[in-house]
Amino acid sequence: MSISKHSTSLLDAEPYYHSELGNIRRVTAEELPGLQNLSLERLVLAPGSIREPHWHVNGNELAYCFTGQVLVSILGTGNEFSSFTVTAGEMFYVEAGSLHHVENIGDEEALLIISLRHERPQYFSLHASFGAMTDAVLGNTYDLEASSFQTLPRDRSPKYIVKREGDPMIPTTIQLVNRHKFDMEGMAAPVADSVGSAKTARSQFWPALSNMSMYFLCIAEDGMREPHWHPDTVEMGYVHKGKARMSVLDPSGSLDTYYLQPGDCYFIPAAFPHQIECVEGDEIHFVIFFDQPMPKDVGYRKAATAMSREVLAATFGVAEKELPEFPVTVKDPLIVVRKNPVD
């Protein structure tokens, strides 16, 4: 991967937890100083492993499952409880402060990419929170004798990933519709043609989302994500398949062009113009997170229609007849055909 202030490798990041039970890698503002409002985690769980019950202090969580089958349980405010399974191609959403756990109930390794709605996420674990309370306090809480907790090992440190003994307890209600769950793989792509597609987990289709969203973007080798920018919206993406080139323009006028491969992630500040295209392989697959429930988007193609040819001629300092014949564009296409080779 080329060196860039906008990108780094999530796959090669030093794990902040690693054992035979699984591992957790993350990219926050510590690893990528320019981050704002978003960060990423890569969670791997071996069969029978559990991401311990915990809650996030300063950001909601939006997760996409690439492989495996996991059981997710969420306890939120107002005694709202949810429990459901998530398989490859599905997503889940957890509000800040909601207690939740993720448990691999399948026979294969589970891989999830998780975005947190803060560049420096913080959390508490249930294990650590029990360690903060005395035997008497816990006894009073559960209407038990204090001695009931003397044999319960606890301290104020997290466990991260723990091992389940025996078979998982799977509720009979897991197939019911749940506001925290979304079938990204099963949706019809709002944007789709021969050179690419975009599936969109946003509040238009998933009302539970309050301040986050995610796109699953596929671009063929003869396609390109048109140059564009996102007003009031930051973007953080993860490369799942293929190799890509991305260019980002800074307000200073400096241009950052870099290459991405599977396991890499990148960050684009709000309103920074940028562009993505496939440079190796038959297509690229990205999961792209945004800090808005409905990402805002302005594309170069519509921009050339919105401005009159007189304005464009004056802008570029040429006669109007010397301008390219920009196609009239009513709606930005998002993905365009790459008629020309990478230059």
C-alpha cells in the first residue's frame, strides 16, 4: 500500500486483543490522526467464542458480517431487549450505551467489520463493571446475600473475547423482524448496471439508523466511481476485494493519490473531492461507512450540467467552443463507464 495520510491497513494493524478465541484490530484517531466521527474494528471470532457483553460510551455501532453466523443480544433503554442471528451479508446496529454481546454460533470463523460513531471510541465491559462493585452492593442489587459473590472472580479489566461452554442458547424468536438488523445482501441494489452496483443501508431503508449509514460498493474493472464529494458527511471505507486507486483533493490544493488492497481502510473528510477506480482484478468490493443516516453527495457529472457553459468557459479560461461536450445530466450516475485507461 502506498503511504497516505488518508489510508492505512486495518488487516495489518496491531491487534489490541489476540488469542486462539479470536482477535480484534482497530483503526482510530490514534492510528489515523485525520479521523473525525468514525473509526473501524475488524472482529474475528472462532467457533464458540463470544465478544464479551459491553457497551459503547461515545458512539453508536454499525456492523457488517462477511463470514460465519453470530448471535447478537442487545439490552437498551426502557428495558428493550433484542436477540437475533446475523449471517454473511447481514448487518446490525447498536445505540451507544446499550449492553450487547456477539457470539459465534456456527462451525466456521466469523468475520465482522464494525464502525463506531466516534474517532476515539470508548466502552465498558460487563466484567469490568461487576469488578467495580462490592459484594454487598451486588448482593443488594440482586436481592442475594453478599457471600453469593465471594466466589465470583472479577476485576476492573475487560475480557474482550471469552469461550462458551456447551451449546449456544438460541431463542425461538430469532427469525422475527428486528429493528436492529438489516439484510444488506438481500436488498435490491438502488444503483446497478453493467459496470457496478451500490447497496445502501441508510435510514431511507433502515429507519433505526440515526447518525450512521453504510454502502456496499462493487465496481467492475471497466467502471469507475465518478469524482464527487459529500457535503456535511465524512466517509470511512474498508476494501474487501480487489485493488483500487483513490485520489483526494485537500483544500490546500495538494492531491493525495494512493493505492488500496484487501484489508486496507481509508478516510475522506466532509466535502473533500475524491474518486475511486479498479486497477487490478475484475472488480473491487468496498464497505463504506458514513456519519449521516442519509449521506449527501454531489458529483462532477451533474456539476457540469448545473453550471452554464458561459460560466464553465470563464472558469477554465477558454472559449465556449473549446469546452468538451458535457452530457446533460439530471441525476448523478454514481458509477460511470471507464472509457479510458488509468493514467
